[in-house]
Amino acid sequence: MTTPRTAEVSRNTAETRITVRVNLDGSGKSSLATGIGFFDHMLDQIARHGLIDLDIKADGDLHIDGHHTVEDVGIALGQAVYQAVGDKKGIRRYGHAYVPLDEALSRVVIDFSGRPGLLMNVPFKSGMIGTFDSQLAHEFFQGFANHAFVTLHIDNLRGENAHHQCETVFKAFARALRVAVETDPRSPGDIPSTKGSL
């Protein structure tokens, strides 16, 4: 029986107080309280479609706006995933997924390369999704990529409804992440790199 890959990270600044717990070998359970309803809905997609147990509590300066909260949750989640994945022995390393929702279609490709990078092309049709500023999706994924040390390519290929566009992005991210952190049964103890390290 393998030990579950788990981590807990706390991030406390003058702007936010955040606790993130992850279990990469979970079943998709989540407990989410960021104070931003739509953002909680998106984080729930990561848990459910990534089969990651996710517990996130955030107390941020929402009287200003959601920027610091969303960005710092991305940072803390990236740190937690980085810790939970460990030395990366036996993982698939790469993952990709296409996810549709009605008229919208998005593609996400991830590489646990050890080199942080984000290329994101999502032409949102609306600046706001409820009370969620659609620009903050980029801030979340930038924080995640920088602190999980992953290369992340995100493209919304089509879409007319900003809610649908954003949801397909988060669902595709979840599915790509799920594949990338899975254990490869053909190479269970190896680092997936010719360099021998990631």
C-alpha cells in the first residue's frame, strides 16, 4: 500500500490568510471557502475532475477586490501540489486534456518539468463572471505554475459565454493535472526525464 501524497500549506500576509490541504490520491472531495462564490465553483472543478481532495480556506481583503485572494490561493495550491508530488519518481509528468461545455472548448497541457512557465490564451467574452473578474483566472494559474514549478499551456479554442470559457479551462486543467501526477505502471520508480532529475 502506497502512502497518500498529501501536503498542507499556510500563507499569511497583510492581504490574505490562506490554508490549503491537498491529497493527490483522493476521490475528488472538497471543502472550499474563499469568499468568492464563482472561484469556489472553479476550485471544486479541480477537485472533482482531478480526483484530488482539496480543502481551501481563505480570508482575504475582498473589500478591495478579489485579486490578492485568487492569486495567493494559486500560490498556496502550487506550493502544496509541489510538496505532495515529492521527488516525482514514477509520475507520468505530462498531462493534457480537452474539455467542452456547450459552445466553449478549452485545452490544457501541463509538464511537471521543474521549470515554471505559463502561456495562457483565453479571450474572455466578458470582464466579469458574476462578481469574479475574469482577469484573475490568469493570476491564479500564474501563481500555481510559479510555485508548483510546472510548465502550463492554456488555450480556450472557442466560446461565447465567459462562464463556459472559464469552466472549461478549470476542468481541462483538472484532467491534465490528474494525468500528469498519476503513477505510470510501466515506470513506477523512475524519474521521467533523461536528465535523471526534475
